[in-house]
Amino acid sequence: MLRFALRRMALLVPTLFGLTVLLFFWVRILPGDPARSLLGQRATPEGIAKVNERYGFDQPIWKQYFLYVKALAGGDFGSSIKLHEPVLDAFVNKLPATIEISVAALLFAILLGIPLGYYAGRHIGGWLDTTIVSGSLLGVTIPVFFLALLLKYVFALQLHLLPTQGRQDARMTTDHPTGFYTLDGLLTGNFSAFTDACAHLVLPGLALGTIPLAIIVRITRASVAEVVHEDYVRTAEAKGLLRGTVNRRHIMRNALLPVVTTIGLQLGLLFAGATLTETVFAIDGVGQYLFNAIGVRDYPVLQGFILFIALMYSLINLLVDLSYGLIDPRVRVS
């Protein structure tokens, strides 16, 4: 298992190198000019030339890429053209908000999706299966931004049950040593801050988690429906084992491998796709910051943030692959 993990970590190097090539040239073929975006109405040929010279945009493209890779090798991801702050610092500051939303969405999808998929898989063709599958299709078809606005209108503006925006009540004063508001509330012993931070995650988590929920339901349903007809399940039932034992040891454990794969992929997609949710709920996270950087063609931010997200996505997939051995010993042996 350790050898497998080390081999996968070694493969990250050429993967990330290839990604730097694609990223560097992709952001530069986007329409627009960072110098004009930075100067706005004050843009003049002289001013544009000075900005391009300051950030090295006037140099040959191959030299710009060489300097970019050289800086990356030294741990320098550059500074934002618009805000003049290091990209690494901005990412570290914005990441906790996006992680909290993504984890909340994934927990909602897992805790609801796996049981629903299991019951649908055990009752193929029944009314329960039809209802669950229809609901999952509805969850996929509703756009995230529309669902976010709908949830916000019903539960926040009409029923006044949940907050409308942000990560915490502006009137609440508390320390944030880690940047994760829920964790900070527990670490500082401020349980009011903890519950308030959790309340602010409910609506974004529901809006962002509907698509992963629908996908997890369908994958779990298909996997369970396939496993229940295996010989070892019928043998376990014929031996008179308790239904809970059969479900836990023989059905769910063997049906979880494709589900775990789906969960890992969805977590990576949630990190990359939280922009709309953060915009609707005014949450200052990675997605919102990246969206603003696209508007002003902030090359260092685009390159750095996408590279960070790709690295996180790769590490999540590695953890998913390692979890196979814990779920199914046959994978660990192979």
C-alpha cells in the first residue's frame, strides 16, 4: 500500500508539469488584456506598455513560461495583478470557506444519498424506487443558482429560519485561528459561534449538494441492485444470518467501491464548482475570488488557483484509491 501511494505521488510531478503548460497558454488566449482591465478608462498606450513591462508581459511567451516555472519551483505562485497580494496567501485565506461549503454539501449528499440509493436498489421497480429515482433526476435538472435563490427566498426571507448570506453573523465577535468558522467555534469554546457558522452552511450546502446527492443515489442504487443477486448474498440469507448483518457485511461493503469513487470525484468537483453558490450567498471563498480574477484577466491568480485545485483533486483521488483497501481486502492484496 505504501509503495502504491509513493508511486502515485511520483506521478503527480509530470501531471502538474503538463497542467502548468496548459494553464499558462490557456489563460493567455482568453479574450481581453490584463493591462487594460487594470487601468480601465485610464488606459493609454504608454500606461499599457508600463504595466506589460512591470509584469513581464512584453517578453517572448517562452521566456514568460520559463520564468513562471522557475518561480513555481521556488514556491512563488506570483502576486495578484489587481489586488497586489501573494496568490498563495489569498488561496490560504479563501480556501476554508470553500472547504466548509463543499464538506457540508458532501455530507448532505452522502447521509441522504446512500440510504436512499440502498432502499431504491433493494426495491427495484417498486413505488419507492420510482419516487427516489424521479427525485434524483429532479435534483440534477434544477440549476444550482436557481435552487440557491429559491432556498434563500423560502427559508431565509419568508420563514426567517436561516441566515441569507455570509459565513457568520456580523454582530458576533469571535477569534478565527484556523479560518474554519465551525472548527474555530469549537476550539475557542464559543458554541454560539459554532452553531451560527453551521446555520450559515445549511442553505449553501443544500443548494450545492443536490447534484452530488442525485449522482450518489443513482450509483448506489445500481451497485446495490447488482450485488443483491450475487450468490454469496443468497447464501448468507439462506444460512439465516440477521438481515442487518447481510446488509452491512455482504451487500453494502461490496457495493461501496463505485460509490466511494463517485464521492471522491464529486468532492473534487465541489471544490471547483462552488462559484455560483458563493456568489448567491455572498461567501468570500475560492470560487468567488477566481470568478473575479477571470473578469480582470488576473493571470497569476488564475494559474495559481487552478493549479491548487488540481493538486487537491489529485490528492483526493489518491485517498479514494487508498480507501479501497480498507473497504475490500481483495483490493489490498492485489
